[in-house]
Amino acid sequence: MITVRQIWGPFGFRRKEHGGRLESLRWYFHGVRDDYRVAAWTLAFDLRKDKFHVTSRSLKRDLLPCSDTHDMFLSVPGGKIETGLAADLLKKRLSKEDFAQVARARITGKI
């Protein structure tokens, strides 16, 4: 479980292949955790395991709260902090086209 103030993205999409076979689909996100640490997440759909997984890393920069305005700026839409499984929070930000790519890859092994 993670708690975040803001998530931005997805910023990019990448297909990862190994030995000429499609292995995974990946989307990239940035955000601010509840303790103001800046983080980067990769949401990947692994075709071999047929499931989503997330890798996370903290960036070397923290955003320290300096005022109520700062906290409002870093809040998620609706003004509240989100808590949940990282994969679920990131998947909510994927488009219908992204999910169509996942479905196509599951069926055909390519996009």
C-alpha cells in the first residue's frame, strides 16, 4: 500500500521484448508521496505472468511543506490524499486505449 499526494502521468509507454517476443508493456509516472518525497513509478503488464506489477524509486528531491497553499497544490484532485495498492492507483490513470493494448497483447502476443 502507498499513500500519495499527487501522481502525474503516464508520461511514456514502452514495449519490452526479449528474444524477439513481447515480454511486457510499461508506463511511467511521477508523483509526491504523503511525506513529500518525490517518486517515480513504472507500471508494467507482464505477459508471461498475465498481471500488472509496479516498480518504484524515490528521487533525490523532497518537497517540504511550506504553507497551506503548497499542500493544496500537491493534493490529488478533490483535495484528498489517496491510499491504495500502487498498481490500482496507477491503473486508474491509464486510458481505454492503454487497456486495449494490454488486451491485444494478451491475445496475440503483440500490439
